[in-house]
Amino acid sequence: HVVYIDGLTNNGMIEETILKPLSYEWRGNSAKDVWDSILYQEVQTADIKEETSFDKTVGSILKGDTAIFIDGYARSMIVSSKKLPLRGISENDTEAGMRGPKDSFNEGFRQSTALIRRRIKDAKLRVEQDTIGERTRTDYALVYLADVASEELVKRVREDMHHYDIDAIYDSGMAQHLMENWYSPFPTFQSTTRPDKVAAGITEGRVAIVFDNSPEVILAPCNLNMLLQTSDDYYNRWAVGTFARIQTHTIDDLLRIKALHLRICVELVEIRYTQCQICICKKLDRLCFRIPHDQRVNILLDCAFLQQPRICMCRRNQSL
């Protein structure tokens, strides 16, 4: 008996490696040990294993594998035949940078771990896989370097993941909410969709948590400086990266101060790069109620306000 779920499996692979050998090539075979003959000779695939637990067999079928049952044997053969509906690896649109790779994680569990292994080709890299959620049984993995990450940190993250008794986990964000300290307003975990950022965190001694069905990977632990970093910081000299970071965050702060001080409400529908300064100046002249202050401060704030769309367009590579 061949058992699988249509839509989660590669039907062509099942036909060629299981059904065809058992239906046609098995004719006339008079082997005494049918189990060993099918397991080691007939089924033409490398990813096959024996399973004695019925619950684990059902779990493998629900994940997209194919199970083979033979009358008279209290065990099964599990053949890896997953072909889940997934989107391809696309360009990162949430953490875009001017330099560095453009790929990003997707909802595929194996694709996400493969993107990490592609960057860290080290035998010390550990990928501890487990499931969470009584109903969903969502796959997740702890990824870290055994000789770099702290054993206490890995143990704490592992125990935290085993501690939760919950029916469903659909995304890494749900797990992150469980792991965060409820009494602290500051996050202790960082989420990202960039594989290079995760690889950099792992080599620094942090632990990455990869979830199935989620394009975001969690990094633990996290501090304020890590939250202020951008992807371009890894690909620029320290002087350039520090200056760009100070400029970006200073401009953001100046924008908030100016919006609060001048009580501005600017609504821009569409701005082109060449018309950015003209459109904003017209809006400011028409909508702003200016409060008298030093003219030099006003010029500085205006320049910072007009510089922000240019930085946004450079980083996002698209019009506002």
C-alpha cells in the first residue's frame, strides 16, 4: 500500500521511483524477504528509511512524504517526496540595501536553511530541527556554530522553545511574542529576511531560529546597537558606515522635531525625484504655520527634511 497526500508530493517522482518498479519490474520476483527486497533493491531513491512508529509515519505523510506499507509487517517505509507550493527566492523588498546580495528568505524551511549553509561552509555549523504546536507541528531549527556560540545561550533558547505548550504556530512572529519578556519594552530578539545578516549574526556567536512557513528568521540575543544597524554596514568601511548611520538617524530625529515644532501635516500623493524639492516647498508654504525661531535652525531642518526622500529612494530604488 502506497499512501501520500496529493498536492504535497511530487507525483512524477512517486511514479518513477515507487509505482513503476513495484508494478512492472516486480513481476516474477520470488524473493523470500519481500521487505528487504523492496527496501534495498526495488524502490529507486536514496532518501528512504524505515519507521516503526505509526504516529511518526502519519506525521511524515502530512508533511508531504510517501509511506509504503506491506501486509504482515508492523512497520513502514518513508520516502521523501515533498513538493510543497512555494514561491521562488526573490529580491529583498523590506530590507533593501545599496550593496550586498539581493536574495531573501522565503516560506520554505529547507530553502531558508540552505541559504544559510551556502554562506557558512563550516563543519561546526549545527542545525537542530524540531517541531512546535500540537496541531500545526511547525518545523523549526536552531542554527549556530558549536565552537562560537555560548552553550548557555543555546541551552536557554532550546529550553524556551520546548517550554511552550500551544496548539498552533504559523509564523516566527508568533513565537517571538512568546519568547519576549513581557515586562520589558525593549526587544530581546531580532527578526530579519536577509540571509547575509543571519550568517553574520551566527558567526558572531548568536543563535538563529528558522521557522517553516515564515520568511523571517529570529536572531538571539539582541541589543540596541544591533537594532540600529543596516545591511550596508557590513559592506562599507567603518567610517563610511558610521557616518551614514548617524546621518540617517539624525535626519529621522530632525524630521520628528520639525513636524512637532511647526505642526506640519504634509500629504504627498506622488513625488518624482526631479520635482521633490519643489513639491515639498509648495506644501510647506501652503500648510505650515511657522513659529518664529532662529533662521539658521530653520534652514538646517529644511535641508534635512528635503534630504530624506533622496535617501529613501536610494535605499528602496523606487519612487515614493
